[in-house]
Amino acid sequence: MEQFGSQEWRAVQVREWLLLLLRFAITRDRKDEAAALATADELDALGQQWRPSAPSFFRKTSGEVCKAIVAPDDPRRIYILKKHIARIDDPQLRRAFQAAADIEQTSASALFRAKREDLWRGLPIAGTDGAAQSKPVRRNRQ
């Protein structure tokens, strides 16, 4: 029975950690980042006699996610944030974090579409300029 209560408490702590990361994604306030990192430390230390010297899952993930949130030019940003979002079970929390982290506007597919649209910008449209039109090539069959 005690183990069930422990598991329930851990689930509550994990949800609190996710909410703290969401709060940081919204505010970008260093105090909110520190709160998420402190909760991550507590989660990593559960069941251990001492605190780990090296970052474990929650601490490492928190550091990566927080850095990705504030670094829009980081090439790994989208990968890190999408990986984190995929771990969130609650659909509402997942959508809220996705919106707060502003992933949709900077997704790889959106960047690809924007680059593709720019590819042809400035070139004459076929059929509007004599140079852009070409006559079909006829081949003689012998």
C-alpha cells in the first residue's frame, strides 16, 4: 500500500515539474527556471540516500528544455522541444507547452516551405515573358 502512495506522490511531482517547465516557457523568468531545476533535482534524488553528483534524467532534461526555450536559433531546439512534448501524457498540457514554446511557427516543415517559396521569387513566370517561353523541340524520326 505504501508503494502505491509513493508512486502517486511521484506522479504528482512529475506533473508539478511539467507545469514548472510550462511556466518557464511562458514567462522566460529565471526564477521559474530555477524552480523547475530544483524540482528536477528532487525527482532525481527520490529513492537515493544522497543527491546524485551528475545530472540524472529530470535535471538533464530540464536543462536541455530550458536552454531550447530561450535559444530560438539553436539548430537542436525543435528536436529537443518535440522530444519533450512527446513525453507529456496529458493532451491539454502537451498543447499548452507546444503553444508556449512557439514550436508551430518555427517548425522544420514551416522553414522548408518558406525556403521553397523563396526559391522562385524574382524569376519571370513562364508565359509572361518571351525569354521564359520555349517552343517544343521536334525530333526527326528516320
